[in-house]
Amino acid sequence: MGKHAASYEPLTVARLGELLVEVDDSRRWRLIAEFLEEFRWEPRETRIRLLQGEPAPTGDEHWDVFLAALVEHLSAKDGHGPPPWVETRSLRRFWFPFNTKAARVDAVVHAPAAFRRRGVYVSAHELDVA
């Protein structure tokens, strides 16, 4: 048998953070959706490992805090506490990634607790891929 191609490795949140640097928001949302889709199919014991490494700064505080909220949210869904690094990330001013009147109302009502605590208002249905 010859050499095999590199085996599949699921995307970690640390790697996701690297991919969010210097791309537009549309691309960021596609990458987050891809991460969530992969995450959903991984076994529970693998999923917790995907969330452990702290992502380097993306260059945009909003997205840095979003990643912390996402990790806390996904950890809680699996019945785990979040890794310690998420506690240091929070916004001083509220941020609505989907900033239309309807999206803002929906986000205020339906934002998961991990996001609300950090000032990120995104509706849970935006994360439904997970």
C-alpha cells in the first residue's frame, strides 16, 4: 500500500479562529456553519476536545467574544463546563451580528445565555446547525 492522504481531522475552535482572520462576515458565517456541522457529527468525547484550545485573536473583538460564547454554549449542551479561557472574553457594548429590526427583536428574545452574558445577541435558530 502507498502513502495515504492525511486523515480527516475535525475543525477545532482554535483553528476556526485562525480561519476567521481577515475574511468578510459572510465567509465567517459559512466557516462557523461548517464548524457547527462537523461538531454535530463528532462523538461527545471528541467534541469537548475540539473546544479546549483558546483561539488567537481574530483581529475583531466581536468575533473573539462570539467564539467564547459559542464554546460555552456548545459545552453546556454537552453537559460540560467551558474551558477557563472563555471567562476573559466579554463585550462592553451589545453586538447584534444580524442587525435588522426583526433580527434584533428575535435575538433579544432568543439569544442563548452564553451569548447574552457576553453582550452578543444572536438568535438560537442562527446556531441550529449544531
